[in-house]
Amino acid sequence: MTVQELNSLPYHEAAEQLTICCGSSIWVEKMANLRPFLNRTELLDAAKKTWFSLTNQDWLEAFEHHPKIGDLESIRNKFQRTAEFSISEQNGLNDVSEDILIQLEKGNRLYENKFGHTFIICATGKNAEEMLALLQDRLNNNPKNELLIATNNQNEITKLRIEKLIDP
């Protein structure tokens, strides 16, 4: 899809495409209403600016649209709409040992108990060991700092998904 094609979609179809990039309903609404975009750069700039203008609740809503790192079954089932992107993003988990998956599951549980939301990481280009180390390290953060880190990671994920959605 091109930027021009996204611009020309009816609102509900554009919103559907944008939801694949970010699960915040307010972000999707704002982005769909900001159309038309002149080009890819303007679209990406608007996506970032809009993301960082949202509330904590909007960010948490977006986080709910992500499977847990390492939960490949969840990606295939619950997150079918974004499965293609999620599987690609988490390809560093291919051929990972059972021990690492168990540690990721435990880390995810500890993280959710501490912070109240799914561990958000831009997994693209990271292997399972790197993601596990980052998860374990981020468990030491305070909730305020962790929310900002997760928010920045979500912004990166959204950018990468827009880049995959929109042809260069």
C-alpha cells in the first residue's frame, strides 16, 4: 500500500490498517483523521507525534494488543490480526531452548505483576537471550521509568509496522 492509497481509503478501512500498527484506539482515530499525508516521512512524523501526545491509559491500551514475548501460541491464536508482524518481530525466538522459553514466561509473569501490563520490547533484530536479559534488567525499574521505556519501545514497533504497511 502507498501513502496515497492509505489516504484514499474510507475511514473505517484506514482505521483497520492503522490498528495493525498500533492498538490504541485514540491513536488510530487521530491518525485516520489526520489524513491526507503528503508522504511516508510525514506519516511517520505524525505517528510519533500523535503517540507521544496520548495518555498513560492510551499507551496501556496499545500494550494490550501485544502478545507476550516468547508466547508463540498466543501470537497464532489471540493476536491473529497482527500475527504476521508479531511472528516476524519475534523471529529471534526461532529454535530457542525450552529453558529460555520457561525463563521468558516467568519473567513475563513477574513483569506483569510488578507493572500491570505486558512487557513491551521492540524485538526486531534481537535474539531470545537478548530479550530475556532486557526483560530481567527492566524488572529493576520503577513503574514510572518502565512505562516510559515501554512507551518508547511501542513507538519503535509502530514505526516498523508502518514501514512494513506502506511501500517505500
